[in-house]
Amino acid sequence: ECKRKLKTNNLIRELFTSEYWRKTVCLWTMWFCFSMVYNGTTFILPLVGAALNKNQTEEDGIKYEDLYISTCGEIPSLLMSFWMVEHPYFGRRNTMIIFYVLTAIASFCTHLYPEKYMFFIFLSKFFIQTAHFMFYLVAAELYKTNLRATAMGSASGFAKLGGILMPWVVFQFAGEPTMPFVIFGMVMVIGTIAIILLPGGDTRGKDLDANDQPENSSTMAKML
């Protein structure tokens, strides 16, 4: 049991060695940004609908069809990601950059054109989910075998912090129902920067076994 805990601690520490710390920070940041914006967009949708539908009561403004329409934007994102993931002009990195930028634009437009909020929220859900499908591939392809599960698990755990902070951001602008989308747009810009700074280049077609060369495991051997 002690050896297992020691090994786990060493794996976590290895995420922040000179070889991996930039990858880890960038991966955590882009995953955090996704969680805050995706969950925030879903969470705030009924509140925006209630605030903008002036001819209805607050309860009438919360429509299940709004949630249904916005969720439908995630269905074509699956097909889009299948096509782009192995495309030579897009791959993983470019797809994430493009769709993070598009999500930021859609978020800003939701605030600028509130009368068309459902259209831009639909686009936002489509864009951000397309980018999200690349996360698991990138995380797996950036790390060597014994670090992949730890890297993905830690990034997914850190993303939960975005979901925890999201309601605080939303309710800070109770009088301006679409203002949180400005924050969401800024968060996506930060996420885009993290993707651009992510070391290793695009991982499309990369041999995963290349991450398991003996020289790459020397750091772990020293730590043990």
C-alpha cells in the first residue's frame, strides 16, 4: 500500500518536471476553460430565457425546448470532430484553436445580440463540444504510457474547478443576464492561448511508443 502511494505521488510530481510541466499547465488550463464555459452556457440558458422574454413570467421563460435546441448543437459536433481529427489541414491542435476562437466569438455575440441568444448559444455548444472531443486524444498522445492516465485524470479533476466557480461568475451579473457570456468569451481566449502554447506540436499521426523511449523514463527512475 505504501509503495502504491509512493508511486502515485511520483507520477503526479513527474507531471511537473521540466519535460512535462508546460504540457500539464496548458492541458489543465484548456480543460478548465472548457468546463466553465460549457457548464456555464447550459446553466445560464433558462435564466437568460426568463430575463429576455419580457411578455412572460419568470417561470414561463424557463423552457425545456430551449435546453433541447441548445443540446442539439452537440450532435453535429461529433460528426465534425470525426472528420477534422485526422484531416491534414486541421488535426488536433488546429481544430481546438479554431473552435475555441469560434466559441469565444459566439459568446461575445450572445451578449451583443441578445435577441438572437438561442442561435448563438446553439453555435457555442456546437463549437466547444467539437474542440472537447480532441482533449482525450491530445492528453493521451502528449504523455508516455505510465503518465497518460494520471495526466488525463488530473486535467479532468482540475476542470471541475471551472464548474465550481461558474455559478459565482453567473450570479455576479444577476442584473445583466447576458454579461456572463462576455466572461465566457474571455475565458475561451485564455484557453486558446493555452492551446497555442501547448508544447509538442500537433499529435496527429504521432507514434505513441515514441514517448516511451528509455531516455524519457530516466526522470522517473531517478525519482524512484
